[in-house]
Amino acid sequence: MKNDINHLSAKELFELARKREQEEWERTREQRREKIRALRVERKSLQKSHAKALKQLQQVHAAELASIDSQIADLTGQRAAPVGKGSRSSGQTATGAVMEYINKAGQASSKVIKVALEEQGAPTAHLSQTLAYLVRQGQVERVGRGMYRKVA
């Protein structure tokens, strides 16, 4: 082969070098692809196992908090705080609690609604956004500044 290379022109040598460079690049490209596939499989497996472990940890955490809340409630004579995401009262959403109150009252100010929801233990952190949402949905009507009533 040395004899063949010695008798090649510069152009032919350049083409041969480019061809070999392309072949090597293809080999390394394929190796990288295989490595990426393996890493993606490993990543997916890791995410799945961590999600499972996180879910178990959250369940243990919720159970421990419920136990402590129950003990506090027994000692104070008050009901235990709601367990779970947010501070939902008996699983009710802020929107549901607002609609329930407005349906009962017919018409109320945002301040009165907030006080009533706090007494029920319903979430009130985003009451103004909740009321604006209900107005946009056509479920509640704004009759004045801070005054709302159910749509007839």
C-alpha cells in the first residue's frame, strides 16, 4: 500500500484523507448515538425510581403530619387542620367555596366572602383572582366595586 500512496497525486491523497476522515467521523458519530441512547434509558429509569421513592416519601410525610395534627387537635379540642395540598376544606376548591357562598347569600362583597370562607377553612389567598375568573366565566356578576352576585 505504501507504493500506492507514493504514486498518488496530491489531489488523490487529499480525497483519500477526506474519505478516511469521513469514515472515522461516522464511526464516532454512531458510538455517540449508542452512548446517548444508553444514557437516555438510564435517565428514564432514574426518573421513574425517584418518582416512586418521592411518592412514598410524601405518603409517609402526610401520615406523620396527620398523626401530629390529630394529637394537637386532641389536646386543644379543635378540629385537625386539613391534610393535603393547599388548605382545602373537605376537598373543596376556592372556586367551589366562593360559588357555594354566593349561591346562599345571593349578593355579597369580597370582604364578606373572604371572612365567610376563612371561617369555613376554605382557601382565600387568591380570592380576587377567583372572583375575576367567575365573572369571566359568566357564573358571577360584578354589580359594583367589590360587590358580586350570582347570575340569574
